[in-house]
Amino acid sequence: MLYLIRHAESKFNVVAKNMEQKYGAGYLDAEEYTAEKFDRKYLDVEITEEGEGQCLLAREKMREIEVDVVLVSPMRRALHTCAIVFEGHPSKAEIIVEPCFREIMESSNDIGSKIHESM
């Protein structure tokens, strides 16, 4: 069985959500969104407190599932999500950071850090 888990809410997800509320469906074309999208403060952004709560809920659900291997992106938000979700997991699954699991490079949020700086 293969399970896919998306990273928890990131600080950039909050920006996008706020822009969508402000501009509606056309927020992707808004100048303000473009400025935020390429702001360096969103380089390899972390998850939010809400995201940490999402991870705790996922952890409870995942505890009931036997896991052999976890493949995770080197992006900080993915690593942080993985660390929380699989902390103390009964399977003690092998966790492999896969550098090929990256973003499509559409914004500063898609640029990762050096692996040793990610956690």
C-alpha cells in the first residue's frame, strides 16, 4: 500500500490563502501576490502552528498503519511534517530524504535550503 502525505500548512500557504480571499480566483495574477511570491522571506518556508496541529492529527491516524519506508522531500516544510507525523511511530520506519522530490520552481517558496539547515 502506498500513502501520500502532503506537507502541513506552511507560512506561504497562509499568504496564498489570504490573497485568494482578498482577490478571489484571480489572485495568482495580482501584483501584490507576485511580490509576496518572490519575497526571500519565503525561501524554504516552515510550517505554521496550524500546520503543527495538522501533523499531530496525522500522527494519530498514521500510528494505526504499518509503515516500512518513508520517502520525504528535503524541503523544510516536508521534513518538519515528517518529523512530527512519524515521531515515535511504532513501525520505526526507515526515513529517506529524496532530493528529487522538489518543487516546480514557481516562487521563492520552491527554493530549498542546504539539507543540514532544513531542520
